[in-house]
Amino acid sequence: MTYKNGNLITAYGTLGRRVQNNGSIQLLLNVSRIEKVKDIAISEDEVTRTECRRKKGELGYKNVDGILESKLFANQRPKVALIYADTSITNSDFEKGLATAKSSIDFVENRISFANSKALCMLLKSLDNQNFDLLAIIRGGGSGIEKLDDIAIVETLTNLKTGWIYGVGHEKENLFIRNIADKVIPIPFALGTYFRDTVESVIQKRNNSRAVLVQEVKKQYEKQIEDSNKKNQELTKQLETLQKQNKEQSEASQKQIAALTKAHEESQKQMKTQTEQFQKATEEAQKQAKSQSEAAVKVNKELQERLEKQGKILADMTEQQKKQ
């Protein structure tokens, strides 16, 4: 049987697996029978959408939660572009869920006709170049919603550099563009509550982090105080030991000084006594010498007088002898 591109077929077979050299597992389908179900021709739009989905997978989906949380954790205000249909009143539902998130996030409202795919594509490309953190397409359900699956819009959304959120319609309305959205929150009110919950969650986490940080700092501070007290106790003990050693050395020095002082005083006293004794002995010797000198002078004087008398007697005797 001959099959054409676009036919819907059912393949029968067995599924096997093979372990590759790099450790990965390759799945193998061994086809035993093929049956054609319908002659369905796949349109060019469907091929393009499939290609856009593949390309989005290669480019990668942005982490919308991470983008918001990282900004909020850093005390920065995320900038979000909101894209509404020009006559839509969906913004009221969105803002009901939003609550106090506006105090932490800057929302910039843009309105455009979703039926005018060219104008919507131009707006999307313009917003993509305005340094927004996120874009959000917001619309309620109902007729005309399928216009957002226009191929030009699909291609534009696929190539956006900015992360974007699908906030369109209701849970059961399944547009193709939700397959290439970085985050899907189909109900506008739920999208508002998503921003609110994210802000509150980050605030709570940040507060918890602060509490943990405070506890950590407190523990570190208490440990520092404990270490300081321990060190102070060791230093106090060393100081007491040094003071005790100094006291002992001081007492020993004082005793030694006292002993030296006493010895010096005794030496001075002894020296004074010896000096007095020497002076006394000197005075007595001088006195004795003077006395002896005076006695010697007196004896010499007496001897002299005697000699003079004897000389006179001798002279007289000599004279008499001469006369005789």
C-alpha cells in the first residue's frame, strides 16, 4: 500500500531498548504492521506551528518564576508589560487577583486589537526591545480568541527574547500558543493571584532568610563573646600568675633591699664607731705626743741649764788652774 505525506496511520509493533556506549538508552520501535486511518492533509499552518514548537524547544523556555523571584529577592522591582485587547475588561479580573503585588512590581498596560495580527506583532516586537522582564498576554475566553493562533503571531511569540506568560481564556480553551509560552496561567484572575502569591512568597522567604541570618549572626556573636570570655579568662589567669610572680619577686627584692639597707646601716654605724675611735685615739696620741714633746723640751732645757752650769764650773776651774 502506498502512503502519502499527511496521511493518518496506525503503526503496530514492539518497543525495545538498547544501551549506548555513553550510558544512554535508545528506544527502538520494531514495526510489524501499518494501517491507514484517514487521508488527512496537514496544512502549511500546522507544519509551521510544529516547526515553531520545535524551535521554541531549541531556544529554551524562560524560567518566569526565577526571573521574578531573583528581582524581588534583590529588592528590585520587576517590570512587566501587560497586553490587553483594546476593548477588553479583563483587566478588572486581573487586578482583583493582583491585590498588593503592585507595591513590588511595575505593571505597564498596553492595549491592542487582537484581531489585527500585524499590529499585535509590531507591539510584541516593540515591547521585546524595551527591557521588560516579562510580557503577559491577557484575555478572557469567548469568540475571537482563536485569532491569537494566527501564524504571524505564533512566529513572533516563538522568537521573543523576553519571557512571556499565557494568560488567555479558560482552562478548557486550548490555543496552540500555550505550547510555546514560558508560563501558562489561563485565567486572568489566577494570573493576578500568581503575581500576588509570588510577591508574598518572596517576602516570606526573605523574612525567613533574615531570621535565619539574624540567628546565624547571633550564634556567631555569642561564639565570639564566648571565645572572648575564654580568652579573657586565660589572660586574667596569666595576669594573676604574672602578678603573683611580680609580687614574689618584689617581696624578695624588698627583703634583699632591706637586708642590704640594714647591712649598709650597720656598716655605716661600724664605720662611724671606728672613725670616732680613730679620732679619739688620734687626739690621745696627739695629746701624749704634745705632752712628751713638752717634757722633752723641759728635759732639754734642764740639761742645757746643767750644761751651762757645768760649763761655767769647768770654765771657773780652768781659770783657777791657769791662775795656779
